[in-house]
Amino acid sequence: MLDGMMRPVIDAPLNWGGRRLAGLGVSADAVTLIGLGFGLLAAALLAMGLGGVWVVLPLLASRLSDGLDGAVARARGKTDFGGYLDIVCDFAFYGAIPLAFVLRDPMANGAAGAFLLATFYVNGATFLGYAALAARRGLETTDRGEKSLYFTAGLMEGTETILCFLVMALWPASFVPVAWVFGALCLVTALSRVILAARVFGTGH
């Protein structure tokens, strides 16, 4: 929901940073993998029982890298594999944070963590399925910036997920209630995409 509002704010500085990195010879794929590394570091720290600034800093570095890789790609030239790698790393990061909380305290966080991961799985399926059908029909959109995949709007998008993870990192004790609420909202997002897909792709005429 907030991604479209954030694009005008973040695009200019990200594009500037992307051009600088591209000028230094840094590839978009390298930035993507660095971002995943920071994200997995944040998850590992959470699993070890840490929180606060120790987790927030690598988490934010991960998301900054996730924004910069696209800017580097636009400066150096986009590739299909780059877009593929980006979405794979995004999903790996999104799954790693709930898993970290489950590993941190399986008894307290297990059910909420499993529910959140399941809703991410369902939400991701509706997102990728829609993107595949949109590509088949030649549909394009730049509402969420220039992307390799068709990004459909939803109640819970990347910005909301990052904010959710920041709340969890700063206040780890909030994980259980936040996970249940955020997971439920992810299911609402998934349902809205299914309804949209039925309207757009449901007829052959």
C-alpha cells in the first residue's frame, strides 16, 4: 500500500547512488547478494537473542542494498537474471526473519512464526502467479518503479514488511502479536490479488 507513495521519495537518491556504484564497476547482482548477506546477518543475530540497533543496522543495510541493486541495473543495463536473483533474495530474506524468531524461542514463537511464514508463502504465490500471467499478456506497470516483474498493489507490500520487521527487531517481545496481525493482513492482500486476477484473467474474451 505504501510502496507507491515511497517511490517519489526514494527514487532520486537511489538512482544517484546506483549511478555512482555503477561508475565504480559494481554490478547489480553483487549489490543484491550483499543485501541478502546483511539480511541473513540480521536474522542470525535475532536467532541468537539479540535485538535493537544490532539487528536494525544490518536490516536497514539489507533493504538499502535491495533498493540500490535496481538503480545499478538501470545505470548499467538490466538483465532477466538480475531480476530473477533479486526476487529470490527478497523471498529468502522475508522468510529468514520469522524463522529467526522461531529459532530464538520455539515454544513462545513457533505457532506465530509458522503462521507468518505460511501467509508469506500464500501471498508470494499470488504475487508471482499474477506477475507470470501479466508477462504472458504483455502487461506492464511502473507504479512501484521499474521492475523486472509486474508488481501488483496490495495492502501489505515491501514497505509495510520492512516496518513490521523493524518493530520486531526493536521490540522482540512484540513478535507474537505482530506476526498474527501482519499475517492476517497478508492473507487479506493475497485474497485481493486473487479477486483482481479473476477480474483481469478470468475470461478468455
